[in-house]
Amino acid sequence: MPSGENKEKYPKIKALNDSSFLAHLTDDSLMTVLKKGKGKDMNWWADKLSPAEMAAVIKYVRTLTGKQG
């Protein structure tokens, strides 16, 4: 669950441990968000993380639900 401050600022924010939310996202779509960002508040990481590091982030996020994707 997002923290109180983030929940107030972004009332529609989804938790990364929400398995129903993550079930609809492919690894490729998560990679695109990491590379390009999303909206004005989700920064892009293409110049900060290598493709292998982004893949590791996605793998980690998938563990937050207790299910590997």
C-alpha cells in the first residue's frame, strides 16, 4: 500500500505488491516505464540503469506479490 503522503498526492496509485495490478503488466511494459517514465511524476531511468539492472528491478518487483511472473 502506498504511504499516506503518496496516497494523498496520488489517490489512484497502485501498490507494487498488488498481484491483480501486476498480473496485467508484462515485463516489457514495466521495462518501457523504467526506460521512458510515465506521466510527469514517474522519472525515466534509461540513462541511470543498464538493461540488466532494469531487468533485476522488474524481477524484484515481481517478488513483492509472492508470485514470480
